[in-house]
Amino acid sequence: QQLANNVLVNALEYVEANEDIDFLGTEKPVDINLCLSDDNEVHTLNRDFRGMDKPTNVLSFAAVDDPDFDRNTELFGEIELGDIIIALETMQAEAENQNLTLHDHYCHLFAHGLLHLLGYDHIEADEAEHMESFEIAILKQMNINNPYEE
């Protein structure tokens, strides 16, 4: 829990300092649902909710995509950003294959998921470059190497 909180704080601080996202400046606490799951469950969720019948390492379900998000942020005492589900076996295999520590890869996947919850995406090349630059900077604040370097 302490590690997840550290990633969350670093990500929110970096994004707030570098982007104009109104709800981050409200002083309201931010709530995230984080789940470590197995590959089969993440594959099923990816198929059922994203229409992609394949496994993946992390899924994010962003509350900012909800049409009532702005109203809910005003009404409630906390900001519910959404859900992040990390596929444990995939995360472990990727860390081993990429010669990363599980700690560093977990921090990267969680930061990646958090950025999705904040509205970032990587469908277009320019979006991907912007999102990756934020991931690199957030991880650097935590003394974690650039995960995109060969």
C-alpha cells in the first residue's frame, strides 16, 4: 500500500505541475481502486469491456469518461478517478523478460494506469510520446530508470 501511495502521489504531483487539470487543484482527496488480478481475468475484462480478445498487462477504467464526472467531483468530498487492474503473471513475466525488477515494473504499470485515469491515451503517436514522457518523468522522481530505453 505504501508503494502504491508513493506512485500515486508522484504521478498526481507531476501531472498537476505540468498540466491544467481543474479537479487536481481542488484539495479533495483522490481515490483509486487498484487490483492485482490473474491473466485470465484481465483477458476476460479486456475482451468484454475493450473489445480486444487478448491478454494485457494493465487495464484502466477511467471515471473521467463518465458524463457525470464533473458533477460528481463537485458533489462529493473525494475524487473517484476509477479502477486499475494489473495482470500479475504478465507483469512478472514482462519484468523477467525485460530484466527489470518487479518493483520498477509495477511502478511503471501503475503510473501508466494512473495517467489513463487522468485522461491520457496512446492511440496516436503524439499522444503516446506525451504520455511516455510523463511516465518517464514520474518514474525518474522515484529513482526508476526509463522503461522505454533499450
